[in-house]
Amino acid sequence: MGGLSVKSKSFKRQFIIAFIKILILSFIFSFVSFFIWIRVFDHISYPANYYEKQIGDIVQNINENYENVLDKSFENKMNEIIPHKGILYQVLNKDGNIVYGTLNNKIIQSKKDLITNINSIKSFNGKSFARIIPILDKDNNIKGAIVLSYKLVSTQKTDNTILFLLTKSMIFLPFIFIIIFTFIYAKKLSKDIDKPVNILLNASEKIKNRDLNFTIEYNENNEFTKLCNAFEDMRANLKNSLINQWDLEQKRKENISNIAHDLKTPLTIVSTYSEALIDGAVNEDKFKDYIDVIKRNNKRALILLDDMNKISNIENPNFILEPIEINIIEFVKLKEKDYKLLCEEKGIDFKIDIIDSREKNFIDKFDIESLEQVLDNCISNSIRYTEKGESIRLNILCNDEEIEFSIIDTGKGFSNEDLKNLFNKFYKGDKSRSFTTGHSGLGMYIAKTIVEKHGGNIKAYNNPKGAIIEFNIKPM
């Protein structure tokens, strides 16, 4: 009943194989059962023609007794000769009238009917038969007749009713075996199906309870493996999505905390110095100094708010670049004046070197406001960490496919922590997170985001002396 293992097959194939096995096994068991039944049949039932075969002996006994059979006193003897369990009889005189017997129904209606049907067999309903046997005297004259009624059906031989009923039900054996083997294989298939179903139900319950710290392991070669793998992928993706959501929420909280912290210092200073001025507690000779402090810290707060506004814009999913046609060389030369002015205030030497290797268009499309923001942030970063007497170089390489920018300074360079976190939000390169350096920690993050939206990349590394920031953008 075992057969080949179905665990390594698809459930579709399992059902087909199970169906074939059910039919084959039912046929084999039915055949064996019928064979056994035939072998023991004689011990349980009489064959259908059992009583018909005895009629010959009955006729011989009747003929030996001649006219005595017509005497009613012979009835007891006749009951011994004829097995009334399977054969009923009537003894008729020569006029066709019943003398005695165990058969009540009148088979012969008249003397003429008797003569017509003598030595014949009447059939009733295809299974019941009546044989009319003549009663002869010594001179072979007909003195009457005996009607023997019997059926051509199998009759019970044993007194064990259960065993007899069992033989009667043999015709249903194939269906019984089909039911039995269907139940066996259905239970086996159900067991194979229950395992992945229970795994998926347990996984669903865990997800419902917000528990994603589990794995779905089911590696059988069937349809449920694909379903379990898809469910596991869904769980992993859901977990990653939630982790990202939690990270974003944490970053949002950190951003709010950072903004609050960064705004608190300048606003506190503005508030303190404003109150001092309002209270009239400031000498006239320090009045201008107080105004300068208020102005400087107000400017720092505005820088942070402006940067936050820019981040809000560029991180918005609906943000799109707005390119315009422009000659990038002319644009950079205009910016050179601004950068030189900023560097001169700090005593820094600034220079631009441009290599234009373009062979096609000299007018390209760029989101020039965004590009200006990137350059301003990168140059400002270099100015911030470059001391008086040192230099900053802006090298530009123009190709038909892209524009490459390199900002090279001779300042103090980047620390390992700077190189790791330079393009992260609110990273300032110092632990105090104060405004002593005059920046919000968002400039390089903004630059990176804008460059990537232009299809480019930005990176930072150290020179033997100083730092280098490189980025590229593609015409649109």
C-alpha cells in the first residue's frame, strides 16, 4: 500500500498518482476477494440451479411409488422426498385438482391444461419455474401429476446470517475498496498539505501580531514551496519596509531635535541681547556690538531655515529639475567673481581652471539654480576649513557627455569621520554642534542630493595637503 514517495512531487502529480493507486489497489483487492469468495462459496450458499438438479432424483422416487403418490396418506413421505425449503409441490389428480402439497397457488387450471402442460416447465417472472411431472401406473397410464415449483436463485446454505449477507454484498466490494483507499490516500495527502498550510497560518498570525522576527522554511518540491517562498519574500520586504519606516521616523525625530538645537542657540542669543537693549542696560559704546551679535545670529538662524526649506523641496517626491539652456563656461566665470570676493575677505587665493573638450554643443541644458547651490556649498565648505594665505582651486572639465568639477584646497583636509559622514544630514565635523563655524550641517547633504538628481556622483577625499571634493553632472 506504500508505493513511491510523493513528497518530492507537485500536489497535482500527487493527486494523479494517488487516483491511479486507488484504482489499481481496489482492483487487486477486489480480484483477490472474489477469488476467495468463489473458493468458499459452496460452504455458504447453494448455486442457483441447486434445486433444479435434484428434480431428477425426486422424479425417480415418485415413479417408484406409482399410484401411492395420489393417496393423501403419502404426504408425509412426499415431504421427506421433496426438500420443501427450496422446492414447493402440488399433487394433482387426473382432472387437475389439488390433492395435497406445499404449493398453494393453482398452477394447472383444468384437466385439459394438465394434459397440455404434462412434462413441461412453466416460467414465472424469469426466475420462478414450475415443472409438471406425470404420475403413471404400472401400465404407464397417466393417473395424475406433480407440480414442482422452484427458483433459479442462489440460496443460503449456512445459518450464519452475517456471513450470508457478506456474500450478498460482494458486488459492492470494488466500491468499498475505492472508499477505503480514497480515505487512506486523502489522509496522507491531507497530512502533506497540513504542514505548509500550518506554517503559513502561523506566519500570518505572527504578522498580525506585528512579529516579523521569524523565517518560513519549507523546501519540498511542490506548489506550496513557491507560495511559502513568496510569503517569506513578502515578510522580509515588509520587515525591511518597516525598518526603513522606523529609521525614517527616527531620523525625522533626530532632524527635529537637531533643528531645535541649532535654532535654540542663535535665537537665545538674539532674545538675550534684545532684552538687554530693551531694558536699557547696554552702554552706548557697546550698543553697536549688541546689534552686530543680534544680526549675526539672526543670519545663522535664517541660514538653517533656508537650508531646511531647500531640503524639503529636493526631498519631495514631486520635485523636478527645471533645466534651461546656458553656456556653462560663462556661468562659471560669473561665479568666479563671487568666490574670489569671499576668499579675499579671508586672505585665500582662489583660481579657476577650465578645460573644454566639447566638440558638439556649447549650449547645454542644466538646472542652473541647483548647480549654483552645489558649487556654493562645496566652495563654502573649502573656505570654512582653509586658512589665510592658503589656496582653493576650482577645476572644470567639459565633455559632451558630462561636466566634471573638482574643488581642491590646501586646508586642514578631512578626518576619517569627515570622510564617512560628510554628506549626511546635520554633520558639521565637530561634536559640539554649535554655530561657531557658522553653518547648519546641511550644505553637503543638499549638494549630494542635487548632484544625484542630475544623474551624477559626488565624493570627497584628501590631498597630500588639503581636501578635494569632486562631482559630475550630465546635461539634460
